[in-house]
Amino acid sequence: MPTPPPSRPDFAQVQVTRVRGGALVPEVETDSVAEETPVALEFNGISHATMLATPADLEDFAVGFALSEGIIDGVSDVRGIDLLPQCDGIVVQLEISTACEVRLKSRRRAMAGRTGCGLCGVETLPEVLRPVAPVTNGAPVRIQAVLAAMRDMRARQALHDITGATHAAGWAGADGAVALVREDVGRHNALDKLIGALARQAVHAGDGIVVVSSRASFEMVQKTAAAGVAVLASVSAPTALAIRLARDANVSLLGFLRGDDATLYSHPQRIIS
């Protein structure tokens, strides 16, 4: 039996019984499984959201969530981040600017707390379908760069290779070389972590490509547009609502990236041979 990798906070080792060829294997084996932990986000002491997430890169997650949800306008609005492990999860406390706090309090009067599924708990339809400004950049991107970015991201999914249970979101430059990858049990969380990492590292994200290991839902397009990125490529299918938003937000949306194949759903003129 191969020696399992050492445990980390983002995964655990458990004893399992395998089934091979329809029969139970008598020897007990060790398997690695992804951790899933309640993570509560607080802004200036205000409890805003709790979701289940992989307990890694939580500073990136908090900043990315705040950016993609319009709580802050930029990473400069964050004055500090503290992680407080508790017996039943982790509290991430962000200190944000006074102006952002005032705006958050105003929004909270019209919404309930969100959860890790993305849009659960929102009270009003306008809050779900909140507008995002169209992406203003949009230099042509070669399709081979997009396909290369997906392959490169897959090669960098270390936690998925260990557990088989996590999604990934990656950012690549216009040449298709992936510079950042973040993983999480939730696809929205992985994208928020990526957006936060890009902001905290002062990467000019608008010049590149976002690739995700999941389907492209409305909220995935919404977050990508909020980050100012004009190309979103997913390994699986988009939804009709995601396509409509991508067209309105000037985002080139690609799905079913498998090998050398893909389907373009919006703004195909940006993707060139």
C-alpha cells in the first residue's frame, strides 16, 4: 500500500474499505479526504456570512468574497484580517473602511445572510441579480492560450490530486501560463479565493483568463466580471442565465473545455485562432 501524504489542515486521513470488481477488499486502507469547515466572515464586528469551505487561503477567500460581493471596492479598503479558530469552525474578521461599513449596513437591511451554496438566504430578487459593470478591457485572446490554461490549471490541482474532492479556479496571462490557482470544496469559494489572491498580490487581472474546474453558473460569471476579467472558461456547461449575464457584462464565456475542444457562448469575437 503506498504511503499516504502527511496530513495538512485542508485534508484528513481516514480508514476505508475498498470494493474492487464488485467484491470487498479485506484489508483496510488509508484514504485522504478534503476538509470542510464552517467559516464565518465578520466585517468590523458585523457577522455577515457563514459558509462551508476548505480551511486554506482564508485571507484570500475573505478579500475575494468582499470584492466580488461589492462589500469593498479594492484591497486598500481592508485595514486588517484576523483568523480566529474555534472548536466548531473559523471566524475571519476583516476591518474595512468606514465608508464600506456604512454601505454594508445599508445592504444588510435588504438581505439575509448568505451560505456556501452561493445565493441561499438572499431575500430579494434585485439582490440576487445585482448588476455588475461591463468589463471594459477585452484584448483578443488566442484559443490555444485558453486551452493551455485549463491544462496548466489541472496540473496544479494538488489538493484535488490528493483527495479528488475539490474544485479549482486559476488565472493565466494572455499566453495561457497559469500564475495562480486556488482550491476549495466549493466552486464559488475557489473563485473568491482566486480573486482575493489576485487583489492581494496586485496582479492586473483584466489582461488574463479565468479557468474553473466546474460548471459556469450565473454567480461565477458575476464574480469574474466584478474582478474585471473578460474571459471565463469552464470545464463543464454554463447555465442560460450565466450566458445572458456574460453577454451583458462583456465577458467571453467558454464551456466544455475538454482537450482541444470548447464551446463559445458569448463574445466569440474576442477569441481568435
